[in-house]
Amino acid sequence: MGKHNLQIGSSSIAQKIATYTFDEYLELVRSFHGYASPGVLIGGFMVDLALRNLPRGILFDAICETVQCLPDAVQILTPCTIGNGWLKIMSFGRFALSFYEKYKGTGVRVYLDTAKLNHWDEIQTWFFKLKLKKEQDSELLQEQIRTAGADICSLHKIQVLPQHLKKASLGERTICPICQEVYPASHGPICRSCQGDTPYRKFDKE
Amino acid sequence: MGKHNLQIGSSSIAQKIATYTFDEYLELVRSFHGYASPGVLIGGFMVDLALRNLPRGILFDAICETVQCLPDAVQILTPCTIGNGWLKIMSFGRFALSFYEKYKGTGVRVYLDTAKLNHWDEIQTWFFKLKLKKEQDSELLQEQIRTAGADICSLHKIQVLPQHLKKASLGERTICPICQEVYPASHGPICRSCQGDTPYRKFDKE
């Protein structure tokens, strides 16, 4: 991943994404995300812009306001992952991310600014889904993303609310009398899966 | 990431995790997750066990039944990430994961089986939080995890319900009259953040 090489606040060089060239980042995206999706590519520039506007050397957490693409840019370029809890996803469906000092909640938010898309017709077409995917010009789209860089994004300061700064603890663990598996006691007398949220057809464990 | 080197269904060699040795996996975990958390280490053996029990060459999706640690094992070892949508997280707080053929939903589920923890006191202490973290013996815990491998897990077949096989589309996009940002029209006349779910104190974009 090369995450250890990340220098937060490194000087801004045209079209660098954190410490990577665009082509290096493209390779990381293909390896982690599976393919060079426009969302993760734009996300790289968004992460870079946010990092350059954070004070150096702070411990920061991240919020992604959509589950689509953007979380992978954060996971590739920063220490924040969904599994270590430093990245949270809120399902607003907005193409935006925030980084903030993990205890005080002060930080920055970056979003794809549609007011800045006028000169980038193929990005506009992709973002507003103006054409079917197979009718979009994916080569032109990638070229426009590479050239536009962070010029299609805006940034503003944020203050995260105190209740979102605490790490949600699952608390005491207990065994579900139905599935016999361990779950957080706070979920009720049986686990959420057995309460009916299961994604599986009834199964026998044999 | 080395994800390209993953050979699904490779022959089972003692304490190998996919194509990695335990020490190689440890290094990947430290790089991606930030530290060698017990959950991601056990998760590696769980992913490996599940992969060895999937038919070769199928396209599979993944479900993690907890947001803690386990999703990172899946993201390190498989093509499934939270941002590409091939990994879904369900907040059951159960230490379990499933891989399944993405169209038919047939697959396997692996869970940490507490009935198999008798000989692994430090894993038991960690899993049931029987001691404060600072009182746990993290070296012994890692040694027990390495030695136990997938012996503390159980596996069974699953059939994912049809409604969970479809990829949720966000549908048509529109501009929120309050924040002026693009969001899924299906969320209502204003975006979810402006509906009151925002994690931020009221901010000016200047």
C-alpha cells in the first residue's frame, strides 16, 4: 500500500496525489478497488486537498458521506479504514469527505462542487448520469479527471458534533439463545440477525 | 497490496493465509489497518478458510457481520472493498463473514466458534473482554492466534436472500435546495444531512 510513505502536508505539486504521481495512484486504485473508477480517482484529489489543509502531525478521523467509491480513496491514502474505526461512512449519498482532529472535531470538508464543472463536460455527464455508462467516453472522462485535479472541488472548515467524536463501543457481549453466537447484549435478548435482519435463508449449522 | 497474487482455492498449507505466510500477512495488516489487531489476524484465517471452501473462479461478494476489524481482513485479502460495493457490512456485532456467488447467493459463512475456544484462554479473554485491554497478554494472544489458525472457527453453507443480491442503486440525482449539493432524489425533498442527520455543527461555506 505504501501508506507508510504518506507525508501529510507535503508541498502541492501539480496533479500529485499525496506522495504519488497520478499514474502511481491509478495503479494503487486498480489493485485495491479492482478498476480505475472515476469516483476513486476524483476521491484521490479530494483526499489530497483535505490533507494539505489539515495541520501537520495531528491524529485525524474521517467521514465519507457516501459508501460509493470515496471510502476506498481514503483507505488507500490515509491510515483511516472502515475496520479500524477511523473512517466512518454516513449514507447521505453526497460526494464529500471530512477529516478532523479526532478529539476536538475541528477539520475540513471537501466536496465535488457542481458549480465548478462547467468546463468539464464528461465529468458532468458522469456525475449527473446524463448518459448510460456504455455511452460515456471513459478515456475522455479519465483525461478530464486527471487534468481538472482538485479544481472541481471546494473545501470548507467543519466542526464535528461531540456525539460523533466518541467511538461507539459495543459494550458487554453475550450469547444469543437462538444462533448460539456472541453478540452485543445492548442489541436485545436475541441478536439482530435472529431478530429478523438476517440476509440468509434459514440454515442448519449441522 | 499484492491482491493480484491471490490464488483462490490454493492448497491448504499449515498457517498460510491465502498466499501469504503469517508474518507476511502481519506486515500487510500493520500497513493497512495501522496495527496488528487480534480481530484482523483471526479474520485472516477466517477469510482463508472461506476462500478454500468456495468453488474456484466464481465472482463472489462478501458480507461482514460486524464493522470491527473483520472488514479489513476481507479488504486486504480479497477483491471485495467497501467502496466497490462487493463487501457489505451488516451491524449485527457478530464475528462472522460470508462469501457467496454474487448472482445466485450460494456460499459459505465462517464464524468464530466459542465452543472451540477451550484450549485458547487468551483468545477467550480477548473475545469476551474478560480483562481490561492493558491487563491482557498481547504477546501470548498473538501466539495463540497464530497457532490456533482456523481451528477456532466453524463454517457452514449459506443461501443469501434474493433482496440482498441486488446492488442498491442510488437512482436519480438532484440538488439539495439547502446545501446546494447533489444527493439521491429518493432521499426526499432535501438531503439526509440537511434533514438533521448532519454530523457537523452548522457551517458557512463562505
